[in-house]
Amino acid sequence: MIVTLQTHALQPLEQVRAFMAGVGPVSFTLTDRDLAHAWMGDTLKRFGYARASRADRGLLRRYLAKVTGRSRAQVARRIAQFLEEGQIRDKRGAPAAPFARRYTDADIRLLAETDALHGTLSGSIPASCANAPSRCLAMPDLSVWP
């Protein structure tokens, strides 16, 4: 079930304060990270977070945490990014130094040929199948299996 929360109707901070005071546990969260970031940035702009009083900033922080389901620290990081860059975006990317591959494509082809010639599996698969046979039954695409 998809529930849409219309937050644009909450214009003055008094309405946000009433929303926060009247709502117990909230059962909705913004699960899409990009939507949550866009909504948080829009909310911070709409309520003028940068020029708000200390009490109003605390109210907005609690409001963002409650609606998005993010922790206090996560909300604080997003607000800091908003104040610094003017927007909230996902900074995650590919790792600078990813893990090195253990086997090259040529190694894998050679291992598959060895398996086919001997009629048995090589490597760690037989050991893992001996320890957890149900895991191997879920792997029907194994090329060489008795």
C-alpha cells in the first residue's frame, strides 16, 4: 500500500508544531533516497531554515526525522549539506580503490574446463555444498553436478 503525505499544506511553522504535537508514532517513511533528499531540501527552503530561530530549527529537524525515518545524525548531515551546497544529494559513489579480483576471466574459464574434464567441481563450491546442501539445491545452473 502506498500512502502519500501532503506536506505542502503545512505552511507556517505553527502547523508543523501542531502536526508534531498531535502525531504519535508515524508509520510512513520516504523509502526512496532521492525523493527523501528532494523533499528535505524543499522543506528546508520553504521554511527558511537558514534564517529560522534556534527553536524553529530544532522543530524542523525533528519534523524531518519523523517524516523521513532518518536518525538525528543523518538529518544533521543532510542539513549541513543543504546549508553548504544549497541542495541535498547522494554523495555515495563507486569506491576509490575497489577490492581486487581474486580470479581473472581466464582463470574462471580454466576452472570450468577442469571441472568438465574431471566430472567434478573444483574450488570452494563442493565444500560449501557439503556444509549446506540446501544452498546448492538453489543453484540449478551448476554445469557439473552429479
